[in-house]
Amino acid sequence: MKYLSKKMKKRKLGKTGIRVSEMAFGTVALGVPYGLGIEHESQLLPEAQAIELLQAALEQGVNFFDTARQYGRSEALLGRAFRERRREVVIATKCAHLRQADHTLPAGPALAAVIERSLAESLEALQTDYVDVLMLHDGDEEIIRHTGIKKIFEGYKKEGVIRATGVSTYTPRETRAVMDSGGWDIVQVPFNLMDQRQSALFEELEQKGMGVVIRSVLLKGLLSERRQQLHPALREVEQHIDAYTSLTEASGLRLSQLATKFVLSFPQVSSVLVGIDRMEYLQEALDSVAGSALGSALFEQARAAAFRDPDFLNLHHWSVQGWLK
């Protein structure tokens, strides 16, 4: 399938010197069962089609790709897709989870060994001798503030094995810890129309020269045209999403476009991470990013339309409760 060429805008990734496409390609759904209604590996895109999809994204101007050790085959797919074009892409991967089965951290050399092994496995799968961004995966406050972990990451950066360091966080408190502890280049945070808590930290992140990458912009598809009727326990969430119709009708945008453009309207944002596992989803994402950001009036209306109880927007909890299908 061929698409008309689109010029993808680039933004600075903080003070790293790296420029990334406004849209980042999230590869989790290529590597492991993920997202609404995806439960088995048999539902994953076949390898050849996944590689074709990744290469199509690059041809359309997407140069930023997000992966992780925990994302199954996704690193290997990126390696196969871009081994001949490595310098054209920016790859961010995440270290394996550091906590042990008892939730403690390995001590001393054992901790360094976990990180070293994770990075070595990433490099092998990606078929490269460096990664552009190495991130902590779901960094909690203890891990974020751990001086030994930070020194290990900084050491790899000095060696040139990684170009920048980062942390993937969940809560504004964790993001605050990243800023306060210093030494990190990038933070990846959940942020969208419904949950806007992280925006309180955007200006300070910019002042500290940190790149800001946004994930969960579509809430696993809930803020898109693919949303189906939700479980009765999520009635208030469904009603809130339905209320965005007034904004989409006023703007002439689809909900997914509105959600994406809203996030990109924050100048501090470096890139919006969109999970993609189908050619049609790539086209939808490209359409959502194309064009200008929201006008000031519509932007302020969207800012005022956050969900009243963002703590409730916990998709993992919803899944455990059986509210997502």
C-alpha cells in the first residue's frame, strides 16, 4: 500500500542535539499482545508485514521509534527493518525491569550486570552498536533517585554506546523526581485530553532542557474512532468521551486528530508516541499529526475538558477488573 508523501515536522529532543519527528512510532503492539481486544500472539502482525510497516513509516518522515526489552520481538523487528538505514532513525529503547521477584533491587555489581546484559541484548536485537536513547522502564522514585543507576547510564553515554538517557514515568510525582535528581535527558510521560496532570511540569522540564515524549495520547484507542461501547463500570468515562463531540464538530476534526493535535499544541512536547500495528493506523496517525496545532480558543476549551478524576483512568486496573475487552 502506498501513501502520498507527507512532510513530517521535526522538533528538538531537549538539549540532546537530536531532532525527532513530531510523531514517534510505538512498537509495543508489534512485539507483544497489547491494546484493546488483542490477547494472543496469533493476532500480531506477521513479521514481513511488520517490517514493511516500519519502513513505510520512515518513508513518510517518521524517524523516531520507541521500543523496549520487554516488548517481545519489537527490537528485533526494528533491527531487521533498519539495519541498512541506521543513521536515518532515532531509536529509544528501555532497559529491562530492574526489580527482582521480591521487589528489591539487586545490589552493587549485580545491578550493573542486569543493566549491562539488557543493553547488550538490545544492541544485538537492534543490529547496531549504539542506541539513541536508553530509558528506565516504569521508573519509580527509588530507582530514579538511585545514584548508582544514574552513574551506570552516564557511563554508557560517555562511552558513546548511548546518546541520551531517559526515564519512563507514570505519575507527576515520579516526573518531579526525574527533574530534581538531575542527570537525565528525557522523560516519557502519559498525557492526553482526559488526564492532563503532567502539563503542570512542562515549563519546568523545558527550562531544565529535558526532552518530553508523550505516550497514552489516545488512551489505548479510547480517544479514537475505534472505541467500542464500554463496560457499565466505565459509564462516566464513556459519557465524558462522548462530550468531546462538541469540540470535534466545532473543529471539523476526528477525535483522534483532536487528541493528537491537543498534545502537540504544547511547545514543550518533543514528540507524541502513537502505538501502530496496521498500515491504516499509520495513515490515521500521519493524518492526525499533519497540519497546524489547535487554535488558541479550541486549545483552551480542550484544556478545560479534562476528566474530573484522573486517578481513575488506570487501564491496568480496568483490565484486571474485566472492564476492558
